[in-house]
Amino acid sequence: MAYGIPTPKYLRVLNTLRKRIEDGDYAPGAALPSENQLCTELGVSRPTVLKALGILKQDGWIESQQGKGSFVRGRPAAGHTSPEYARDAVELNETGDTEILHVGPVLARHRGRYRHHQAGPHLGRRTKPPATRS
């Protein structure tokens, strides 16, 4: 059974803004539209825009000044951006496929000689594990 996973909205916003910078729609030094304007124009929520702007800032495409907005820095130097495969996936607007291979219990291994109780009046006291037959 395969499930199609759509490209996250923040990646679509990121791709749109990066393409506009590369195409010269937003020249170096120019102010980007406000967060609210981007929300309205792109039909996404403010946290989605903030996430995309954060990645652009981290990668060196833009810089922000508190109370003034975000400004274009231009194309960042090589090596300071997202890995090539991630950019390619965003540019191609690819979706991933997920296939469930197995569903079942996962057993945790015992982690030590004593176990700690998590609730009750004896919280934090150590008790000996139950006796087991060999």
C-alpha cells in the first residue's frame, strides 16, 4: 500500500520566493513583501511563511531587520545552502511515496537491574525486579 505525500506548504513558499529572487523580481537590497502580504498572496498561514523565511535567512538568501522587514541579499555563496537533492525536490515539486511494510508490536529491552516506578506514593523508590525462573 503506497501513500502519496504532498510537498509541504512551507517548501512551496520557499521555492516561490527563491525563484523570484533568482529571476530578479526581488533584487538584492530590495524589501520582501510583509509577512501578512505573503500570507494573503500565497494563501498560507503566517507560521508557514515564517518557516520559509527562516530557511531563506539560514541559507543566506535574505536578512531580516526587526521592525523593518526582510531584505534580499542575493544568491548565497556555494556550500551555504540546502543540499542539492533537497533543492531539486522542491524545484520539481516532487511528492514522496510511503509504503507500510509491517505493523506489529515493538518490544523494549530491559534497561537495568532495577526499575523505577513512574506513579504512586513510592515515586522514585527502587524496587527489585520480579523473580524469573531460569
